[in-house]
Amino acid sequence: MTETTLAEKSVAAAAPEPKRPWLTNRRRRQLMGLLLVSPALAVVIVFFLVPLVMTFWMSFHEWPLLGDHEFIGLDNYKQAIDDTEWRNAIWFTLKYTLLITPALLVPALIQAFLVNRPGRGARFFQTIYFLPVVIGFAAGAYLWLYLAQPGLGPLSDLSARFGLSETTDNWFATGTSALLLVSLMVVWKQTGMQMILLLSGLQSIPEELNEAARIDGASRWASFRYVTLPLLRPTLALVLVFSVAGSLLAFDQFFIMTAGGPSNSTITAVYQIYRTSFINFDLGYGAALSAMLMVVLAAVSAVQMLLLRKTDHS
């Protein structure tokens, strides 16, 4: 019996192992997943990665619209450092960002608290607050451009009735008033989106925590400061980063409403890139400016990740 068992084991050991099929269930699932994401992957490669590489490649060249391309190294970036118009555009973009970020966040947070309650009335006001978001930026800009026309739109009459200005005042006569008008349009247009994001964050906070704070004698302000606000930090960080990134990329509202005026005082960074590339036809220098702005946006994204990670570990 022992000799037979040993013989059988030796025969089994000497026999070759059966070949496993190449297309196993695991590989089949992997290939199916790759097949499903391939359209989106192709879109990302064609419309993001290829233009990104092309932009950086163009930034190292003198690239006119017509004619030969010449490699010039870092000359475009050196020119950007000494370019007064580019520095003014960056400064105006930062000023606009500092103005519009709290102007969007504060009313959006107030609206989110107002509609954060059950009932049809809350849903009705959620819809009302969100309605301007569905209007395109171009349509909204043209609407406010009409409203602010002196002698034609109602804003001049309203400001005169409240003693804020004369009836004949032109909102686009100075850079400050033009910036204020564009900021009002953006607040009207984008507050609803931030309200929805903040509302989702508020609704994710358990109501039992606020009830426990009120039972312990905490006031509404103390409950908001020590309970709601810390739990809302991830949503606030996300909203702030989206707002800052959108402000740094501001273009169409100024292009339509002010056309960079008066006296080129409302030209943003993206607007300056547009003028350099498609009006002056200096595509290489425009690509260098785009690359510099891209670095700034990458830094903003890094800040977002740091804020969210810090919140997750706190």
C-alpha cells in the first residue's frame, strides 16, 4: 500500500500542471473596465493632455500665426516678468478674486441656512436662489449690460433715487464702478451654486449634535461656531477653492461687459492671454502666460488637497 501511494505521488509530481487560460475572470473584468473608460480616456488625452503638452512646447518658441517657429528657450518667461501689462492683469485678477470670494461665500452661506429646513417653502426658495445659475454667463452678462446702460437700463434710475449717483452716470466710466458692476453680476449668477454645495454640507451634519449643544445651554452662535462650522470645513474648503479658481480664470464677464475698459483697467489674466494670442498673434508668448497661470492654478489645487487632508485628520 505504501509503495503504491509513493508511486502515485511520484507520477502526479512528474505530470505537468494544466495550463491556466490566459483570459481569466479577473483579466476579463479588467479588460471590460478598460473598455468602458476608454472613451473618456480618449477625450482626456485628445482635449487635455495633448493641448497641455503643446502649450508648454509652444511657450519655448517664438510662434507667430504665420511663418516659421524658432526655439528661444526661456525668453518668453523672461519677457513675462518684465511685462507691465501682464503684471497689471495679474494684480487686477487678484484684486477681483479677493473681492468676489467673500462676496459669494457670505450670501451663499446665509441662503443655505435659510433653506436648510423641511417643507415646500424651503424647496421653493432653493429653486428661486438657484435659477440664475442655469442662465449662461454670456446671457447674464448681456442682461446686466443692458440694465446698466445710462438712460436705458433701470440701474441708473435706482441708484439716483437712493442718492448713490446721478441719473446720467455711466457705470463703465471708471474701473472701480465697472468692477463693482461685474462683481454684482457674478454674485447674482453664482451664489446659487455655492448655496447648493453648502446646503449639502449642512444636511450631512447630524441634527443630534446641534440639539445636544442647545440642551447644554449653547447659544445659536456658539452652536454654529463650535459644532456646525468645524463639521462644515471640508465643504467650505471645497467652495473656496472652486471660487478662487473660477475667479483666477475670469474672462467672459469682463470681455462682454467692459471689454477691458476703461483704459485697460479691467483686463484679467485670461483676458491678457487672449489679447496676446488672438489679437497680437504672438502664440508662443501667450502659451508662456498660460503656463504661468496654470502653475498658479496647480498651487490652488494643492492648497485644496492640504485643506481637505488637514480637515480629515483633525
